[in-house]
Amino acid sequence: MRTSRLEAFSDGVLAIIITIMVLELRPPDGDHLGDLLDSSTSFLTYVLSFVYIGIYWNNHHHMFQLVRRVDGRVLWANLHLLFWLSLYPFTTAWMDESDLARTPLMVYGVNLLAAALAYYVLVLVIKRAEGPGGPFAEAIGSDVKGKISPVLYLAGIGSALVAGWLALLFYAVVAALWLVPDRRMEAYAAAHDLVE
């Protein structure tokens, strides 16, 4: 199977996830600029989750520039990733509405970790489907950021027991790591004249 339907479906799901998250934002009760401070936590948690969805969308796009065909395992692995990403609006809202309480911060971190592991599973399944000599396997290389991220998520989950701001700091550091798009895919596609 070609990848176009998988990509279109994934794009649609990610667009809906972002839409749901923005609908969770509530305007301040007052009409003064200072009233925005009451919504600052809500806005910042929205921005963090928006950035994460953007990172996954960006890397998913780059990944599927190199993937030429998918099988049933790839479809299910992709759905597995989308499942965890679809929980971002819920865990983001809970974290915000609880004023960054310990348990919601930990659950948010578990959600981030589960999505990262699901992405890793998707990478492995694609590598298996395409074989070791496929362009995707060659381009992905050792994936240092992919190995560091789960460790930082676990540190964030653990630090939520101590201080909520520290957990958010770990989560933000991972987002900052991935904010720059994965250039391996683009570089490989350009070097092998695979850019569409």
C-alpha cells in the first residue's frame, strides 16, 4: 500500500487534536489586561502541548517522505501513536484545571512518554516493513534524541513529586530538543533526489 491515505488520516487526526485543545482555552472573566494572568497557566500548557503536536506532525511528515509503502503493521503502529496523541487534550486540560497538581503532571508526563514510545515502535515497524536497505532505515541512523527523550520524560514524571515547575521544565526541555525538525530525513531525501 502507498502512504497517502495514512498521511491524510494522520493529518486530519492531528488537526482535530489541536482544535480540541484550543476549544479548552477559556477567556478571562474580566475585561482588563491583568485578567489575562488568570489564564496564563492554561495558555502555557496549551502552548506546550501544541508544540508537541507540531513536532510529531513535522517529524511524521519527514518520515513519510522516505517511506514508500506500508503494511497492516505500519497502519496499526501509526494508530497506536495517534491514540496517545489524542489523549493530549485530556491530560493538558486536567493538568491546567488542577493548577499543576502532582498526579495530573505525572499523568501528562506518562502521556508524553507513551507517545514517544509509540513513535519509536512506528519507526521499528517501518524499518522492518521496508527492510534494512530501505531509505528510511538508512536515513534514521542512531537517533540520539529519541534515546535521550524517554530518560528526560521519566525525570519529569519523578520530579512532579517534588515540584510541578520542575516537571514542566523537563517536559519543555524535550520539546526544545525536538523543536528543530529532524534534518536527517530531509538531508537523505535531498541527497538521493527523493524530494517531491
